[in-house]
Amino acid sequence: MGRTVADTAALLDALSGYEVGDPYWLPDPEPSFLAGLDTPLKPLRIGYATRLDPIGEVDPVCRQAIYETVQQVEDLGHRAEEVVFPNLEDLIEPFVVLWQCVLTEVGVPWVVMEKMNRWLYWRAWRINSGAYLRSVAKLQQVARQIVRFCQPYDVVILPVYMHPTIKVGEWKGLRSPKVLNNVINWVAPCPPFNASGQPALAIPRGFAPNGLPIGVQMVGRPADEATLLALAAQLEQVSPWNHQRPAFATKAGST
């Protein structure tokens, strides 16, 4: 969403606060998210995990990015400890049910959807209102467990993806159920916080052997975007990333 932490903070400032008709909102932060980047941070308690069950251990390249980030936050004076993140098994099925239902309501004709989403779209018509409501309730139950787990920590550091970014079209020859399973196993660190509503921030951490970016995800307590942004700003100062470009993008003649 931004090239720098300040970009992201400015965007949140523009989006925050009440608009007429909003069903839910938080008050404008004081100071603003952008101004808060200069606020000194007290030593934070930080948890980190490199394994997410039932998926398993993160790819070594992504795991190394987490370790390097943990070392940097410790060098900044914060205290980090490895944690065992809650098992996400109970999150998968209700998340897929809601994904299917959303596809029928977004207003996109099914004929222009890619193959896997077309498959999910037609599966959604077999879901009744009771199954939908049970999935929402289950998602909320798991979300409460995740928030309770994270509560002792100011920030939790996790991978963004379980393995590096794939090539465009890499899974196009697979059947839709296999693609869905691959997607779940790849993006597993992200949906928990879609469910819990906690603020989460992805920061660049270099490049994988295939030349594509690697990121690390930092998750905060509910409504505590300010701490996440301030910690990210500290990391940005000691390890700037705005100038980084993948090698294939800087070769002569690249566009």
C-alpha cells in the first residue's frame, strides 16, 4: 500500500475517523499515525513463529527473513521470544465457505472468473443459510482464540506466505481442488487476521532465489496500529528497503 512506512501511515490517517453512515469506526488517532512515527517506543515484548499448524514449518528462505527481523528488533532493544501459534485447522473450512459465498455476491459474472473461483462459485449454491451462519460463528470463535493468544505480546512476527512467491501461471494445469489446497497452504499466515481484525503490516525483507520479494508480517493488538507503524519505522531506519529492486528489474533494457 506504500513504498515507505510514512506512506502507509498517511494513508491510514486519510482513511481513519468517522464518515456519515459508517456502521463501525474508531476515533481519529492522537497523535496522527504519521506524526506517531516519531514517538519513541518503549521496549516491546515480541513473539515470533516459523511454524503454522496444520500447514507445518515455513520455507527456509521465509524462515531466515523472520530470524533476521527478530535479530534486528532485539538490537533495537526489544525482547523477542519464540511462540507456538494456535493450530489453524478450525479456520480453514469456515473461511472457504465464506469465500465461496462472497463470490456469488461480488457482482462479477462467473464466466470471467478464473477456473478455481468458477468452481467455488458453483459450489456456493449448495450452501444454505444455516451453513453460512455456522461458518461465521466458527470464524468468530477462532478469531477470539487468536486475539487471546496474541494479547500478551505487543507485536507478533510471522511469515507473510509459507513459501516464496510462485510464477504467474505456475498452477494453471492443476485441478481446482488442488489449486485451492495450494493457495491455503501458501497464504495461511494471512487469513487469521482477516478473521480477528487485528492490524497486520507486511514489510519487505529482501529477495528469494527466484528474484521475487520476501516479506515478514507483523501483527499488533486490536486497534494498535500505532505500535506496528512505529516498530516498522524503526526497522526501516536500520534496514532501508525503498531503494531495493529485484535484479531482473534493474538489468539494461528492463521496463
